[in-house]
Amino acid sequence: MKRILLASSSPRRIELLRKFNIDFDIVPSSYEEKLFDTDPISLAIDMAKGKALDVAKKLNKDFIIISADTIVTKDGKVFGKPKDEEDAIKMLKVLSGSTHEVVTAICVYDLGKEILKCDFEKTEVVFKELTEQEILDYINTKEPFDKAGAYAIQGIGSLFVKSINGCFFNVVGLPIFKLDQLLREVGVNLLKGSVSFE
């Protein structure tokens, strides 16, 4: 029997996947995230692929791997997770009072069939103008430090989001509609409440 495996330790991704009442294993990838000077979509897809392939080396053929990578981009500049407090402050200042894009690439890798499918989702997010004090107060919550773009739309960071155009779950880190489409391509149906291989 094949099993689903999430190649991520992200609490947000784990929580979203658990909503479908499926059993899945978690094996975080040790693939090193690097921000190359390239197209944001290509970068995110390359990162998601790298994570899937990294985890695949440790497994037998009975798994279907889900991997994802989320980046924030504005005016051609790519923002991953902040390195430290200073980096987080810089990111939030850049995003303040403007529109940015969140790109999440996801890959589904059926090891048995040796099928690797990848896709991406893009969402526009509009931030309110942030004061210096708001940025410092947010930094003090410690929420920004493991998030692309230094904020969590599903957490305290939601206070800064005026509007979004696109998939909310994409900004959280796992575009559910795209994930479902990819899983169906390898015979997995999430709608049935448990993993059903068709």
C-alpha cells in the first residue's frame, strides 16, 4: 500500500494536509534553500523539486511525496525566510504599503511509477503602510522568522494584509486546489476523506 509523505516540517503545511483526514508521514527535506538570481517561478519549482528528490533518496518505492517551496517577490526581488531580526525588518519595510506576489511551487512524486509532477500558484497580497513601531512589535512576537517574506497571513501578520488576489492557501504555503490536481494525476483522491488510489 502506498503512503503519502510530506517533505516539510512546516506546521502550516502539516495543518492544511491534516484537514483531509488522511494518514501521511513527515520527513523534512535537508535540501539547502538558496535564493538564486532567477525567475521567481523557476526558482520555486527548482526548490520544490530539489526537496522531493532529496527525500526520495531515503525511501523505498511505496511513497508518494508532496513537497513545496514558497517565496515572496516584489519588483523582481525575491524574499525567502529572514536570516535574522535585521533581515526581517528590512523585508517588512519593503513590503509595507505596497503589493507583492507570493509564489508557491508544489511537486508530487510517485516513487513507484517514477512520475514527478510540479506546478505553481501565484497570489497578489496588498500590505497596509506599516509604522516602525508596528514592525518592531511584530518582530517581538517571533512570528516572522520561519516565514517567506517575514510574515504569516494566517497569524498575527494578517493584521497587515489589506487584500489578496488569488489563493489564500498559497500564501499560507500549500495551494490546495493545485495540490489536489497534481495528486489526481497520480491516482490519489483527497475528496474521499482518506487516501484513495484510483
